[in-house]
Amino acid sequence: MRSADGASGTDEAGTTCGDDRGGGARGPVRAFGILRSELTITFRRWRTLALLGVLAAVPVLIGIAVRIETNHGSSPGPDGGQGPAFLSQITNNGLFLVFAALAVTLPVFLPMAVGVVAGDSIAGEANAGTLRYLLVAPAGRGRLLLTKYASVLTFCLVATLVVALSALVVGALLFPVGDVTTISGTRIGFGEGLARAGLIAVVVAASLIGFAAIGLFVSTLTTSGIAAMAATVGLLITVQIVDTVPQLSAVHPYLFPHYWMSYADLLREPVYWDELVRNLGLQGVYAAVFCSAAWARFTTKDITS
């Protein structure tokens, strides 16, 4: 590819576009500048703000629904320890709204928001006709791809923290807060419970890094941002359906969402680490495989837009 003023982008062998040789301290400084610019653009988009607004509204709706339901003397949710069963503990301790909100948003809302941002990361630039100009600038294909992925991972963390913080505020306003009764039946102090809530939010965000890499790879396959977003979200739905089919149980442990709800083990005393470690290891494998596939695709494709 060649820019309008004749500056070279990629050669015939498909080598990296732009000059990455920046040298010395200029390389990290330039990389940080590109990332900061990408994050600014990402979080100033109305679409991103709308996604974060919807995610922040979910704990509000759950909290209000539980408050109204308990005012009528009903029990909010099933008994038990994990998933939506956290709803039964909210009236006793508003901190449980954090766990319940993450349990509700993790299977659908959070990954769908990540899928939209990841799917549009490269394909959106191509569709807008700005990708070739980003590559003519001294970014380079590899650095640009890494920046896009880092931006998506940042969104994963921010989106998860938005849910957790919204739930924490609403839970404290609508319900009492105090010592936390763990799934194992023991009690821990509010401070430790709050620290575990923060750790759970980080684990939930880390659970999405594999899916984010899949979305990045899909985004390199097309020049249509809408098609990439739809394909990424469609893949999410398909895999989650497969994960619920008993006849396919042999493949379940290898599916990226299979261990997502393992974060509930952080509310046990002592903490159960087995499935947490499996989850993070599986996400790392997916991230490595699909980031490598995205790099192989992106560094060899012909950029025309």
C-alpha cells in the first residue's frame, strides 16, 4: 500500500507498515501516546458511553426490583450460593448486589458490550477509511494491533468496574451493609468483603480477555464494523448455547465462557482456586491463539481503506 503523497505503507511481502524503529526511549513514549489517543477516542464515543450507561443501569434495576419485592414480603430469588442466587442475600447485605449484578451481566451484557467494542476495533477503522492513514503514521501494524487490543482490555476492566461501583452505591443506599456471610457459612468483615468484591471485579474483567481476542481477530477479517460486531456477538451466543447442551459435555471445559461463574469461589472460606485457575489459564490460551491469528491476518492483508 502507498499513501497519497508516496510514503510507503507495506512492501510487496506485507511487512509492517510505518517505521517502528523509533529508537531509544522514543519507542515506549510513542506507544504510550498512541494508546492514550486510542483510549480517548474509544471512551468519547457515544456508543461506548451508551454501553457503559446500560451496564450501570442494570444494578439500579436489580436493586429497585429487590427492594420493591421484599417490601411485599416476598423472597428475592432462589436459595443457594452462586449466580442469581446472590439475590436472596441482598436484603441482608447491600454488598451482595455487587455479586448479583456481576452474575446477571457476565453471561450476556458484559460480553456483548465487549464484543461490540472489539468487533469494531479494526473493521470500524477500515469502514471509516481511516485505517490506511493510521498505518502511514509511524504506528506500524503490530503496534496498532497491540494498541487496539489494549484498548479493548481497558474497556473490559472499565465496564466491569462500572457495574461493580454502580451496584455498590445502590446496595449501600437501599440496603444495610456489614459483615459478609460467605458461601461456606463463615463470616468475614465488611472490609475483607469489600476487598473480595474488588478482586471479583478484576477476575470478571480478566475472564473476558479471551473473548476480546476473538473479537479482535474477527475484526481483522472484514471491513464492515457492523458485520464484525454481529459475528462476534453471534459467536458468543452460539458458544453459550453449546455450553448448555449435555450431549456436548466433552467440549464444555474448552469453551471460553465455561468457567466464567467460577468467580463465586472467591466468596468461599477458604477460597477454592481450582476453577479460577482453569478459567484464567483458558482465557490466556484463547488470548494467545486469537491474538496470534489476528496478527498473522492483519500483518499480511492488503489495506485499501
